[in-house]
Amino acid sequence: MHRVNQAVVLGGGLAGMLAAAALATHPEIGGVTVVERDDLPAGPADRRGLPQGHHAHVLMSSGARIVESLLPGTTAAWQAAGAHRLGLPDGYVMLLPQGWLRRWETGEYVISCSRALLDHVVRERVRALPNVHLLDGTRATGLTGDAGHVTGVRTSRDGADDVRPADLVVDATGRGSRMPHWLAELGAAPVPQDDVDSGLRYATRVFRAPPGAARDFPIVNVQADPSRPGPGQTAALMPIEGGRWLVTLSGTRGGEPPAGQERFVAFARGMRHPVVGDLIADAEPLGGVRVTNSTANRRRRFDRAARWPRGLIVLGDAVAAYNPVYGHGMSVAAKQAAVLRRELDRHGLGPGLAATVQRAVCAAADEGWNHAAGSDVRFPDVRGATPSPADRILWRYQNRLFRTALDRPSVAAELVRVFSLSAPAGRLLSPRMLLATARGPRAEPPAEPPFTTGELASAGRPGRSW
């Protein structure tokens, strides 16, 4: 009897579930088992293995479109559960380092909700696929096979050890992945790693939104200005399901937000602009402050392996984990799942599949790395990187480009497409963009946050002028 090909996905977070969805409908794969260490909740709830899940998360339109292609109907399910689909930047009130960005429509958008809801909807749709089996409460402890060919996974559940043979193993266990260690156990060479650590701390608190602002309220984002001396500090207010605002404050080394409740609003008011602090000053808090310090940018260079083992693919944060303030991690994971599906369709489960996919996955990870690590290196006391003269020239160009985008819709639209990972970064160096940047801005940006009159009224700030 012909044996049915089996895939095992390690990690039941977003990256793992999207990988399972990419695998499940391929005709050569008879079954997909997702192995997850946590006992997964039945509903949208936080879980221990995703401590950063408490903080602000947005799924960019580039990632949302891929999720929809893998799991049709997901966007409607998110919105039915209370998630917000907000235009980028028309659904934002955003202070860039160069000033307030006007709210033009570009066709790009974000999904704004709690990470718990976003994961839950995807997880339930993957669970419903007929050949996917979710095995939670089970820990992966290593690989079987050798440095040239991975043949399965060792697992442990309730003290009982087991071996799960697999034709394809996908590691999506996140920032804490043990893959470099497991590969070393099989006799593989060490995996090179890049680290850029700005010392960022995240502090998040959830508030009840004013009744009129429970729907149709923009994301409010005050970004850090790396050209200013001192640490970089940011504030983000996101409308999420349940008529709530999720507020995340962050600060790089030496400017970290407080872990306690007493100074949360004051810290938000101490940003480059006090708008987020002012909006939450009278709002009802729904719980305490959650803090996360594990925010370094880390990239594992699996693409540089002289010989990549057949039957193994690593993706998501296990390949590259970013400072979360840039909001790219989930969209990069979606792009990597799309890469997996594309290469499966092209080549099938042939001997060269894993190496081909791994190179493409690492290339997709570089998109988020260049945004995150390339920005973090500008802040004081960053560890792991030193800016080059070429970096400083690029920063000067970017500063003028961003300033030009504040009052030119066509420039802003291209910038948003690149930032949302819907277009490659090279588009910002096209002749058209170079010419527009050389000409520069034509008008001053808005002097105050560009809320509508209705938004200010709904937030209890009618006629407010900062």
C-alpha cells in the first residue's frame, strides 16, 4: 500500500497555523499534525507561550490578503468578531518623525484587534480543515534523522516520549526556537546569527473606549524621532474588539516606560505629542499594565548553510524576530507561508524543496529586518550593529522622502505600500520617487493631530486643539 506523505508543523501560533493551511490542501500531503506546547484556549484568550500577545499588533494588508487566499472568509470572520479594518493611512492619526501624516486613501489597510482574537479566528479555520490534526499540550524535544535529511520529530506529552515520522517538518516555534541546537545535535554546522538590540520595553494597558468611539475610531500613533538626542519613545492607541482601546507605550534603553499603573498616563503625555495620554486620561482602565522586555531584532541565517537538510523548513520568528513596534512580524510570517505554498505547487515534495523554500523564506524575512533593524540602529546604546557611512546617507534621503510624503499623496501612497510590505523597498529609489524627493515638500504638514470633528466628539474631546 502506498504510504501517505505526512507533515508536522511545530508551533500553533499564527506562523504555524498559516504553514499548516499552506500544506493541508496540497495533493501530495495526506495529513498535517500541528504540535503546540501550550494547552490552547477554546476561545480568544491569551496564552503563556505568546507573552508579547498582550501588546499592540496590526496585521498589514499584505499579510491579510495572503491569509485570505489560504483561508477564504477569514477577514469577514475577524470583522464579525469585532476586529476593525482600518485604511492606511486614512484610518490613522500618525505622527512621523517629520510631522503629522495627512489621511489619504491608498488601498492599503490594517486589521486592528487583540492578538488573541486574530489567532483564534485563524486557528479555528485551520482546525476545520479535514486533514489537519492539532496536538496541543505537547512539547517538541528534537529532530530525528541526520544533518542531510530530517525524518521526524521527538515529542513529549504528560511525561511520555514519542517519535513522529514526517516527510516534512516545519519549525514555527517562534523567538525561542531550539532549531540551532537541534541541528547541532544532528551534526550540522553552527547557524550564523545577527542581533540588533535597542533595549526596547513595551508596556500595555487596555481601556474602555468612550461609547461613541467604540467603532470607527482611528489608530493613534506617536512615533519616535531618531534624529533627536536620547532614547526613542512611542505611543500607540488601537481600537480592538469589545469596545476597547489597547494602548502600548514603548521606550528604548534609558527611556523605558514604567511597569506600574501610576505613571502610565503621564509617560504617554511625555511623548513628542501628548495626544495618546490625553485621550486615555479619563478613560476607564480594564486591568493592569503588562510589560515585555524581549524585543531585540534577531535573524538566524539558515540561508547561509552550506548544506540544508532535506525535509526541514524554518519560518516565522524562528528565522527572524523583530522589534514589534514596526508591526511587520505577522505579515512576514504570512508571506513565508505563501512561499511554502508556491514552491510546493512548483516542485512538489522533491528532494530540493526544503533548501529552495528556506532560501526564499529567509529572503522574505529580510524585508522586515531591513525596516526594523535598520531603524533601531539609529537609537543610542543599541547593541549589535554600527551605522555605516552609507546608512547615514540613506537616512538623510529617507528623512527628506518622509517629509515630502506629508503633503504629496502620490509619494505617501508609495511609502505606505512599501511600509505595509505590499511593494519592495527598492520602489522608494525609483526615478519618480528620487525626483519627487529632490523637489521636496510644497507645504507645511498639519500643525495638530488630523482628527475629524466627529472623532474628537466621539472621544469626548469636542473642539479640542492641542
